[in-house]
Amino acid sequence: MINKCLVLLLCVLAAAPAFCAQHVALHPRAGFDSAEQEIIRQIVDMERQAKEASLRRDAEFSLRTLAEDYVAITPLGQVTTKSETVSARRSGQLRYESMNVTDMVVRLYGDTAVVTARADVKGHQLGEDFSGPYRYTRVWVRRNGHWQAVSYQATVTQ
């Protein structure tokens, strides 16, 4: 049961992709031009929207923002697809009480953005508590002018 809870938690986190950062660092180099600053602002905003969508269990956000070839890897090493992530959202069995994201870093590589962050999560799935600290990496790619999440990986931390 706990394994299923972690899988669904991470499906939602992956789709949420997920959070508004308290601290955002710009890497790998300093001195971003205004176009790069705008891209970073867009990515941070996508993360904020993802957090809000997770708290509201908004499956439509996942449908809009996950690429068709999206793949997530849970802390247990399980692979999750876009359709599985959307189903987990729609089930309503996953409930978040809060999410706090810190130490967010956004790295830009052309039309690709890599986000790393910490997330402290409080919530329940099917009555099981999945609260705790996580670190995650999410990869966003700009396709046809829109940002889509293509990959996500989460690790439980101490």
C-alpha cells in the first residue's frame, strides 16, 4: 500500500510538476540577458501553477503541460507515463495539505530548462501518510511556443 502511495504521490508531483520556489538560483552562468530572465520567469511560473494544480487536484493542468512522451521515475524506481499521472490526479484519492518548495535552481539550455528543487510535502493517499522531504528534477522543453514537462525524477530525502 505504501508503494502505491509513493507512486501516486510522485505522479502528482511530476505533473506538478509543482511548486512555487522560495529561493531561485540562476545557473550555470551569471549575467543573464533579458530574454533568458523572461524564460526563467516563465519556468518558475509553470512550477507555481503546478503546485496550485496539485493542491486542487487539477488533472487538466497535467493534460496541458505534460508531453505525450512524458516519463517520470518515482523514488522506488517505477516509471510513470502521462496517462498514469492524469489518472492519479483524477482519482481524487490523493490529497495534499501543503507543499513547500525551496532551493530551486533553473538551468537553461536553448529550448530546454532543467529545474532542481527540494519539496517538503504533507498529504495522504488512501489514508496513508506520504508526508516528507523530497528532491526532484524536472525537464521542460519548449515546443511550438509552449513549455511541456518531458521528464521528472524524485528522491526521498532525510
